[in-house]
Amino acid sequence: MDSFEQLIGKNINEVDLNESKTFFIALLEYDTKHCGKRYPSSKYKLADMDYYDLISFSQLFKKEAILIVWYNMDIITDLEIYYLSNDFDILFNDYYIIKKAIDNGLAHKLTEGDTKYLGASRLNEKVPQPHSDILANKREFVLKKKYLQKIIDEISFSCK
């Protein structure tokens, strides 16, 4: 049997199906624990972060929902539409924490533990940041695994 990546013809990380005007489309892999509980395999990247020209919250979340194509072992098992707009208050607070750190020249001190659902995932490359002479790791905005776990849990896949 062909792998999932072969079937769609691209590496999963390179797929860009976000042509929709109303929702993001995310191909998300999950793993299972022995009892069958599902958990996400990775974070979901929303956008690269430019410390000098930070994308606005409204641009970052210009789509209010996410169509999630859940797959495991190269097999699509579920499709789900989840309304991010239900969590905009928490996502906005997370965005504000990240933006405030950048504005204060503290991008080098950001950790994903600083926020709840929206993360500033660290990359290996060091880049300049505003208001500081200290180089900071380049980052990208992501929906954290914790948030994706919340979404999986809401579709009731749990251990019995």
C-alpha cells in the first residue's frame, strides 16, 4: 500500500491547502496509547514570526475555523471542523504575551510554557530582535500540542 505522503503527492509538511476563505485545512497525525487514547504527534504551524514586522492577531486568525484531517499510520481516520473562534480570548491573550515579550526586547526569553494554546515555537537559527542587542532564536506561531489534545478530547476519543 502507498504511504499517505505518496497518495497526496507531497511531504505532509509541504502541503498547503489553505485556499479556503473560511477555514484552515490541517493534516494532523496522531498516535495512540495502549488503551486507544489519541494524542497529536506534532504542533500545527500557523505562520513564521518576523520580530520586526509581527503579523497581527486578526491576520494570524483571519479564518475562524480549522478543518482537521486526522490520520494515523498513513490512514485518514477522521475529519473535523473546529471553530477557533470559540477560543479567541485565550488565543488573543497568548498572542499578547508573545507580542509584549518581543516589544520589550525579550524574544530570546520566550518559551512555549509562557502561553496556553498559541505557541512561539523555537527554531535553531539566531536572528536580531527589536529593542535588544541579544540575538533570539527564530520562531514560528503554532497551535500547541496541548491545544490539539483539547480538540481531540472534544471528539471523545478516550480510554475506556
